[in-house]
Amino acid sequence: MLMEAKRSFFAQGVRNQCWVQAMCLCDFCDESCNGFVYHCLSCEFDIDVSCALLPPCVMGEFLELERFSHQHQLVFTEKHDESVCCFGCKEVISGPGYGCSRCEFFLHKKCSMLSPVIRHPYRREHPLILLTNPPPYYSSCTCNFCHRTCQGFVYHCPTFKFDLDIKCASLPQCFVEAENHRHRFIHLMKPLSFICDSCGIKGDHFPYLCTQCQVLVHEECKILPNTIEIRDHCHPVTQFSLLQGISDSCNHRCGICHDEVSGKYGGYGCFCCDFIVHSNCAVANSVSVIKTKGNEFFDSIKHFSHPHNLTLNAKVNDDKLCDCCMKPILEQFYSCEECDIFLHETCLELPRKKQHPLHPHPLTLLEKHPSFEGLFFCDGCHQRCHGFTYSSKQCDFNLDVRCGSLSNILKHKSHEHPLIFSKGSKCSACGYGNEVLYSCSDCNFALDFGCALLPNTARHKHHGHPLDLTYQHDADQIYCICEEEINPKCWFYCCKPCNFYAHTKCTLGQYPYIKLGKTYPYEAHPHPVAFVHKTKGQPPRSKSGNPSKGLALECTKHHCNFIIEWCHVEILHF
């Protein structure tokens, strides 16, 4: 133990000897001293060992608390009674803090450590001074950030009459986690005029932005509960976002205020009853908040793309394809067993509208293209696709959701530098030229949409192991399972332990994003038909005996020889 101690609340140069006193009171905590104490011979000041060994910053805070205009010493306590309220932020103190029991003056430890002067990003040119009470020349002091009345401590700029309550002054200035939102928000430190995508009400200060969902929300709207009980309805109501939209069958009038509920913004609804309310009306009439499992996944949800509720399934089934992106189901998903619909959880959160660098017009997410059974041509990867599509209302332009999710800049694991959206070049992965690619001008490296979205691993029906996407090979000659040579400068799939190699098209198939084998009614034929891929070696089933190649519609009845190539379907019906 130190025989001498020096503390900031003593005059400079005064030192304290360690003594054993029979009876004395600690002048720091007002408790009886037991055992060793530190004693100042000049001032007759005593402090027990536990108080003397508190970190210097804590002891320094003790005297600095004089700037909070309190006449008594404030005693540090590890845990306060839950009924104690902080004088600085007006919130309950449940952890460590300082207090004067005589005056019932208490502070959180964090509130006692506030800097007396700060510079805030919104008011960089002038410092903000910490005041224990709002300025006396205000009839009421309003925080310029959240527009709420300031209570307790406030940071104040006397030049511009600018005020921040300590909660807003302490907010993180970049990424913010939200309990009920899957992604992090970016806190924009600039006053903007905007319409909140959650509640539909205008905001005129600092919004929160989710770049993945492309939504702007108020501070209070980013923490809205997912499910609540309200007084005006017998069932709990669940929050829906503008991404999920509202069904056309729903009554678009708020069940509380009876004003229109716009599908452009979020709200709450009970879709079993077609009951829908504004976000603010639901919160104002809420009785209780219902917690969901982990605040991550709901057991059942409603989505704009389907009339029935979708149920969460934890069992992975890679034989199933997501009806949105046409990729295998490799993680828990949502489904409607009645309709054989399967959707990735991430696909449910795709924005309904977006602007894409490939097209000048806004694109709208459609659950099904208006062509025959939703088959469309993607203007990004140049593939025929089923699934959801981003489409332009002004012109015949379509992107599958994979291409639609790409932005101006692409970071791909095959290249160390970011790739920028650009015009006209040759793809480094397949060797073909394209009008638009993602390229690195420094390295003469480029990827077209199709190659940029190739999966890192894939399976081949004639091989038992997963195949890895490979960017180059050192061997002089390698051959695909199709017995044709693979260009080692182009990308391909391989299983290195087995020396198994395959072209990307031989691995994924000629039509990887079409639901081959799924049956559909066809007005030109009495039986159901299915999409099939006919290859050279397959025998003809048509009455003419001519072999069919490529994508075709084939009758599912074995006794019927009807088959029609897709190119002929397009001529007949489009």
C-alpha cells in the first residue's frame, strides 16, 4: 500500500500520510473508517483506503461536479435504487452514479463525465457549452435535433440560440443498430426535409437511412415494435414496411382515424381481418408490445406477392428454388405449403421500387412478369428467367432480382479493387464483349452481369462433391465433362481433389433461372405443359418427327406427343 497519496482535490503540494485511526469519518463518503486511513495533518482531512484508491478520474469528477452548482459532496455508488432519477438526463439510474442524499440530487456516472464544452457536427463553427438547466432567457427550451423540450442538462450555443439535450449530443454519428430492423441505419448529421418511409409524416431534421432498404425514417420510427396489441382491434397488429406493401384486397382506410393508408409508407395491419392502421395511430392506441423470437424472424408473415400468410421453415432443402431469385434454398425460408411457394428471407426484404444504373427510369418490383407464366428476358445478364423482376412501366425493360440488386460499384472476391459500372468492354471471366460491365480501369479487368453473379459453389448432377468457381488454371489443357476443352483463362467450376472440371454453363445448365419441369396450363393445348430443355441427343416427340432443341413446352401426358419450341411460342403469343 502507498504510504502517501496525492489527490486533485487537495491543494498542490499537500501530501497525506497513511495512518491507523481508532475512530474517524471518511470525509469523502461520510462512512466510518475501519483500519488504515489517509490523513492530512494540515487540514485534518481523512479518507479511507477504498475511497483513496478510486481511479483518479473518478476523484477528479468529484470536485468537477462543483460546476453542476451543487453545494454538497456527491458520493459515488455502484448501484442506486431504481426509483432514483438522474438530474442530468431525467432517466432512472440503475447502475453506477453519484448522489447527494440530503438534496436528492443524483447523476449517472456517464452524465457526471460529460465534457463541459463540445463541438457538434451540425454546429461545427461554434462550441456548445454544457448547462445544468436550460438558458434563463427561454420560456421553453427545445432540442434542435429531436424537437423535444429539453429537461435537465443541455448543450447550448448562445450565439445562435442552438440547443441539444445530452441524449442527442451523445448520439453516435455514423452507424446505428435498430432492434427491429435487420440492417444498420446511417445517422445523417444534416437537417433534411423528407417523408418518413415508416409513418408517412414529414420530417425536417436528422433522418436515419438504411442503404440496403433505401428508406429514410425518423429517430422514433426506427425503433417501432414489430407487433403490438391495440385497443381498437381484437388481434395483435404487425408492422409492415413499404418494402412489403399492402394487398389490393385490403381496406386502405385506417381502422382508427379512418383516413387513407398509403401503400407508399409503412403501417400496422391484421391481415386475417383486412384491418390496417397508420403507424402513429397504432402506437398511440397500443396496449402492449409483443416480443417476437429474437427480433429476427417471424413465424408467419404477410407479403405483397402472395395472398396467403407465409410460414417460416428452418429445414433447409436445396432441391427447392426460391420463387423470387430462382436460387436453391440453402437457409431457413418462408413458404406457403398450400401453393408450393418458397422465398428466401432476404428476398422478402427487397425494395419495391429502385433506381438502377442500367436504366434511366424507376424500376418496380413485380412478383410475376405479365408474359406467359412470368418468363422474361433479363436485360442485365441476358438470361431467360422466372421469378420476381424489376420492370420499367415506361418501356419494356426487365431485370431479375440478382441483377437488380447490383449498384454502381461492385466488390468481387476475384479482384482486389472495386469495379465501377461502365460501358463497353470484354468480360475477363468469359471472354465475351458486352455493352455494359463492371470494370477496373487500372487493371484492365471487367465482369459482365452474368459472370459477376456466378455462385461461388455449385453442384453437378454427375459429381458427388460441391464444385468451386475457379478463376484461372495453370495446366496447359483441361477438359470439361462435355469433352470440350476449357479455356484456362476463363472461369470454370472444378473439384480439385477429383480433377473434375466443367464449364460454367455445363455446371449450371443452359437455363439456370427457369423452373424446368413445373407444369402450367396452356391455352393452345388441352393438357398441362411443362418447360423443358431439349438437347441434341434426345429423341423427338413431335408428330412431325423433327427433333426439338433448346427451351420448349412439352405436354406432361406420356401418351401425348405435343411439344413446341419456345421461339415458336413467342411468335404465336407475343
